[in-house]
Amino acid sequence: MAHDSRKAALTALVANTVLTVFKFFAALLSHSASMMNEPTR
């Protein structure tokens, strides 16, 4: 059971990191201040 929750937490962490990096580069390319300031959940 603990292994499953650890795997879920790690998967969520990796997914959020990838989304944050993607949004950062998208904001840089589009020069969008609103995208840069939008929080990633």
C-alpha cells in the first residue's frame, strides 16, 4: 500500500514539473505575462 502512494506522489511530482517547464517556455515564446503568472496545480 505504501509503495502505491509513493508511486502516485512521484508521478504527480514529475507531471507537475513537466507542466511547469512547458508553461514557462510557452510563456517565453508567446511573451504572455498572464501565462507566466498563472499557477500550475
